[in-house]
Amino acid sequence: MDLHLTGRTALVTGASKGIGLAVVRSLVAEGARVVAGARTLSPDLATLAAEGSVEFVSVDLATPDGPDTLVNRAAEHGGVDILVNNVGAVSPRPDGFVNVTDEDWQRTITLTLLAAVRTIRGVIPEMIRRGRGSVITISSVNAALPDPLVIDYSAAKAALSNFSKALSKEVGGFGIRVNTISPGPVETGLWLGAHGVAATVAEATGRPPAEIAADAAAASVTGRFTRPQEVADLVAVMASDRFGNLTGADFRIDGGLIQTM
């Protein structure tokens, strides 16, 4: 199926690894030009950039002016057709809520919520002027599955999903579609890396990280983590104007982790 993405300009945040890197690959494969924002250039992203369809922008999206810097670079390509908000981070809180400081809360809210809000605010005026655009934000099952282990992350993702739904109602009449994707555990460094969720919980509990990860996988009916490419391919489909009446929706990709309606 031709997704009609050839020649479109996409802006992807948190693009150097994990889901973001997979999204860049999928969009390039569909013919899009990608402006890829991240703090550092990973070897895999450097390889994609060397092939000519990806422009890397070194940017810290946790800073107030970082999103505008990225949006301005993307504007040099004639405007953003597709925005994928992927940047984010999670820090497990095994010591409990009372040990989550104001600084912890501010850090989580800034990167998980405000980075997306600021980036979207940067692209919306031009999308309105052109009468089209697709905004896809990577939320989380934790938006609807509050977990005290990631209490600040869960709260920030819930706010992000609520914000996205509200925005879809405001800008839908201008031809701009706003949707979210809510993955469960994904095979990335966020969960499985040296400082990821599994390792952090293992250190706090004395259990092996592999056992923590296996328990998390077993909670899904499929018995495994979602793969980054599976999320990325869903992004590409949602970005396509072949699904032009799709807005205000959230697509959960969690292997059946959440079993309620």
C-alpha cells in the first residue's frame, strides 16, 4: 500500500535510538524526508543521515528553546507535514512517592509533557496556514494504567494523552490530525538497558534484571515485549493521508497487557 508519504517532511524527536530511530527508518522507507532531533548522534542514525534522507539536529528538548530550534530547522525544508513526538524518559521510583522530589517531578513533566507541547506549538501555525498536518505523539499504557513505580511518568503521560485529545478537537477543522500511540513495554534501552527499568528494579529488589523483564513480558497475553519497529510501522500508517479522518484517537500496542475495554 502506498502511504502517500513520498516528498513529505517529517520531524521526529528522540530520534537517535529505540522507537524514535525505528520511526525514522519507517518514514524514510516510505519516501519521507526526516529531520531527526536528539541530544547526540548515534551510529545508527549517522548511517541514515549519510544516506541523504535524514538531517540530524543536535538539540536538548528539555530546554525552553530546544523545540523552537528544531522546528526552525525543519521549516527550512518548506514546513513540517508530520510531527512525531517521541522524546521521553522514565525513572523508576522504588523508594516510594515521598522520595520523589520537586526536581524529579519537574524533570519528568518537562521532558515527557512540555517538550511535546512546545514542539507542537511550534508547528501548528504553519500547518494551519497550509491546511494539513499530522501530529503523532508516543504516549504510554501508563496514561491509563497508573503505576506507583513510575508515578510521575504515569501522571505526565496521562496529561500528554489528555492534551492531545483536547488539541485534536481544536485543530481538526483546519485539516490537522492529532493522534497518540500508547505502547506497553518495548524492547528498548528504556526498559532493557544498563540503566533501564529492569536494571533499576533489579538493583532495588535483589532480583536479576532478566527476571524482572521476563515478568513484565509475561503480563501481556502475547508473552513478549513490543518491538520498536512495530510501533514505528504504526506511526507510518497513522501519518498517511489515506487515513484522513483519523484524529483524536489513541492506539494501544501492548500485547494485550491492558485487558479491559
